[in-house]
Amino acid sequence: QVQLVESGGGLVQPGGSLRLSCAASGLARDYYAIGWFRQAPGKEREGVSCFSSSTGTTHYTDSVKGRFTMSRPNAKNTVYLQMNSLKPEDTAVYYCAADTFCSDSILKVVDFSSWGQGTQVTVSS
């Protein structure tokens, strides 16, 4: 079965950068999607980005476009989320998740099947 383990969260000042990692196992070789989601205190969970192997397409929510970059899974089935120009409103618990497919609409409904434990990202001066 799919297992996901996030790492790389921490405390960073506004304008700084952070790279999150997600080690995945149990993925179908050519038919999977991996996504990053986040949940801030008092707010609903939201999609950040996702990649579908079937289409080779990466999707981003508007609030992070130009600042965050999600890698495609590497040979070790690890995916990264590079976060630059971080803002206090980026503070949240970040989760990686997996399913069979992702699109802009699927990213918005936050309905992936498998989830990691989450890693805390705090942006504060």
C-alpha cells in the first residue's frame, strides 16, 4: 500500500526559502498522482500542487504560482516542494498525498486517497 513520509518543515523568516521532501512507496509506476496540501490554523485544508504521472502535468494553486516549485518524483520515489519568497500566510501544516490522478479541479477539492503525517512550516520574523 502507499506510504508517504514528509520532512523538511521548520521555522523560516518572511522572504526565506524552505524545501520539503516526501518519500513515497507503493506507487503504481505509470498511474499515480502526488500532491502537496496545507492547513493553517482556523482554515480549511487547501491544495498547493500536484503531479500526475499519466499526463506528466504539474498543477499549482494561484497563491503559490511563481514562488513554489514541485519536482517530479525521482528514481528513489522522492518528491520535493521548493518554497521561495515565503510569507506569513504560508504558515501551515503541509501534507503530501497520493492518488491515481490529479487535475486543477481535483487539487481544489482536496480529495486524495493516501496521506502522510504532515510537517509544520512556520513563517515568522
